[in-house]
Amino acid sequence: MLGTNYDPVVERHFRGHKKSITNISFHPDEPKVATSSLDHTFMVCSFAQSMRANRFIAHKDAIYDVAYAPSGEVVATASKDRTVRIWVPTIRAESLDFRAHSGTVRSVQFSPTGRKLVTASDDKIVKLWMVCRRRFLSSFIGHTNWVHCARFSPDGKLIISCSDDKTIRLWELASGQCVKVINELKDPALDVEFHPSGVAIGSANAGGSIKIYDLRTGSLNQHYAAHSAAVNKVKFHPNGDFMLTASEDSTMKILDLLEGRPIYTLKAHKGGVSAIGFSPNGEFFASGGHDQQLLIWKSNFDKQQNEEKKPKSLYSSEEKFDLESEFSSLSLDKKDSASTSRQNEYQEKDNVNVETDETDEDDDDDDDQIAEKLEVKKLLWANNRNPR
């Protein structure tokens, strides 16, 4: 039996953006989220009680991505104005800018150590940067159309990217080479995410489906035809056994990857859901949409897993990838015993109401984060004294 104690619930909501929210990033240690928007601003919202949000006018055009550094000291934003900015999100809102690409910058992410940035752009290129020196390191060239996003692997040795050219590409940082290409035959992937184990990826498809690939073999392990419109974002739960999806059909889905089926459909936004994210421990998740609302949710659904004997995780965190070899309705998807095979496509069945019964960073990394904070502040000081 799945009781109401396991249902996701809205804890807080925020308004402040004047246009669609494009992405969400949780602070690594504190109860805060950063959001980016088409309104040229980003916001930092604390979901501790009685705390208010801070809004920063950040770029000359729409902002498509926002990302906290692993230290939590700085935030990066990526914009249609072709720049990336690194912010110390205090009242003064000091920033450094990268003239990063010749087209819209769609995504930005810090490496696990916080020393590097990866960016992706409409200029068809993925780029790698050194944060402290604002130094360009390398380009990853191979896509033939807009690149929607690029993400580091958990160990920081690989980058995954997806593009309007209907391919997903896996890049090796050490060599700068593309080591695997996954072809999306019908519709392009709009978002791609590494599984916490690093051995698999999830993709959000413009055709309404979600796919999970095993990078060791390149094979498609799971395929969920879960949405009736484009899937904008996918996020793995930190434990690796669940996935959150966001779609233009105004819903989010929570997928149980062990059982191979959707377990919740969340309808909380008016219009498409354009941004989602999990807190580092998975206790909370956040969603943002075209309705300009930011919702903070208590996850709860992962509690059942801790109280029951569940099978081994879909991908063990010990496995390593080897290059060489309150706001509205909540519904629970009905069980289909035939859908528990993870190798088969899952076509979502009719929904029923919730009430229906159902049978650490190491010392070197700490030093890197301290260096990151000090070097960024030095650059800010120098930049203020000698404006370009």
C-alpha cells in the first residue's frame, strides 16, 4: 500500500520572474535555489521559513541556464547575449563575464571540482573553460546544429551533449575526442543528464519520450512514452533509482527506474514545465514553468524505498565507465505488471487518484574550492579597478 506519507507535496512557492523560468540549480549545502529566466534575470530563493528571494538583473537578453559551483560561493549564468557570467550572489552582485560563443549560450555547468566550466551554444560548439582565469581551454566540435546542453560526468572526465542534429555525443576531456555518438532517429534530445553512477545517461526527447542509455554498450535500456508533448528536462534522483521529468504538456512525471514505470503525474503549473532540479540529498525538488512560478516540493516518494526491501540499484555506483571496452492535482499511475521489464518500451496507462489503493569531497577538492573563491574575488577586484 502506498500511503499519503509517500506523496510529493508543495512546501513553498515563489513569484518574481516576469517570463518563463528556464532552469534551476540547488545550493550544494544550504536551503537555496537559483533560477534563470527569459526576463534577463536570475533569482536566489531560500526555502527556509520567512526568507525572501533576491532578484538580479544579470544579462542583456534571455538567460537559459544557471548553475551553482560545488563550493556554493558563486553562480554561473548562460545567456542569449552570447556571454556567460560568474556571480557572487550578494547584495552587490559582483560578476565576471566570458564572451563565450558566437551564438546563444544554452547551458553552463561547473566541473565537480569547480575549477572548470562547460558551455554549449547555438553556434554548434561545446567549450571548456578555466574558471579562475577566465581562460578558454578547448572546443568540442562535431554537432551540426544547435547544442541544447552539455554536462560533466560525476568524475569530471567526460562530457555529454545533445543537439538539434538528433545526436547525443560523449566527449573525453583528456583527448578532446568524441568517443561515442548516439543517434536519435525521430526527434532531437532537448536535455541530457548523467546517471549518478556515471555509466548511463537519460535524455528528454522533443517527441514526448524519455530514454535511458547504457554508455558502456551504447544500448537503449529504457524508453518511456510518458508525455503528450516535448519533454524539456530530465533529472535523476541522487540515489539513481528515480527520475523526474518536465514537459510542455504541463505535467511532471516521477519514474521508478527499478520497476520501469511512472509512479506519479504532477500537475502544478499552468502551461509547460520548463525547469526542474533535485536537492543534493534528494529530500526536495523544485519546478519552474512558463507560468513564472517556482515551486519547492518535499519528495517523500523515496521514503518507501528506504522502508522496503528494494532490488539492487539500476546502475551500481561502484561500476565505472570504461572508455575502452497543494497547488493542484496529483495522480498515481496504475501498475502494469508487464511493464516491469526495463528492456521494453513503457506506454503509460490510465491514471487513478492518489486515494486509490495500490497493491564528500576530499582535501584536494576543498583546496580547489577555496582557491576558486579567492581567485574569483581577485578577478572581481581587478575588473572593478580596470573596467574594460
